[in-house]
Amino acid sequence: MGDKEKMEDKSKTTKKTPVKTVAKKAPVKAAPVKAAPVKAVAKKIERTVTGKVTSNKMDKTITVLVERKVKHPLYGKYINQSNKFHAHDEKNEINEGDVVQITEHKPISKSKSWVVTKVVSKARIET
């Protein structure tokens, strides 16, 4: 019976909520109104690279070879690394051997997501 009495005692007791006391505050001086901070718009970083045109046989597309020198992490020797990118050439005016600057763009086709922004130098025509 001891267990039942304990259970009855618990059900009969009610929790008392603490009484909130309100303290009087001193009058607050008006602070100068500040303008809301302007949210900075996240600007997308444009990737631009410069490389040499290796092929222009496709329609409105060129292949650009971009070379860069990277220091080997262990030996310290500089290594030439290269990547080939397909870039969009709207006017079909760029020839093999030209040095061009290309910028990353939204995908135009399966393998083409770069656009030619400017021709840095034209290739020498040897005759």
C-alpha cells in the first residue's frame, strides 16, 4: 500500500508557478538611428585563363591548351602541367597557333563550357 499512497500524493500536489516581479527601469536615452546594413551580393568569381589554340576544325569551337608551372611538393622542381578546354568561337575567326583568353561560362554543350573573350596574339603565318 505504500506505493499507492505515494502515487496519490503526487497526483494531489500541483506545481506552483513563480510570481514575476517587475522592476522599474530608468528611462533610456534615444540612440541615434543607424541605417540597416546593406547585404553584400555574392559575386561569382569569373575564371579566365590564357592558352594556345591547338585545333579549330570544329564549327564554332576551338581547342585551347592551357599550360601552367607547378612546384612539386616534395622535390621542389617545377613541372609543366596542361589542360585542354573546348571554347566557343562565335565567328569562327580564330586559327591554330593564336593565343587567346577564355572565360568560364554556362555549359553550351556536353564538353564546351568556356567562351573566347579576346585574342591576345595572332599566330605568325610562315610562307
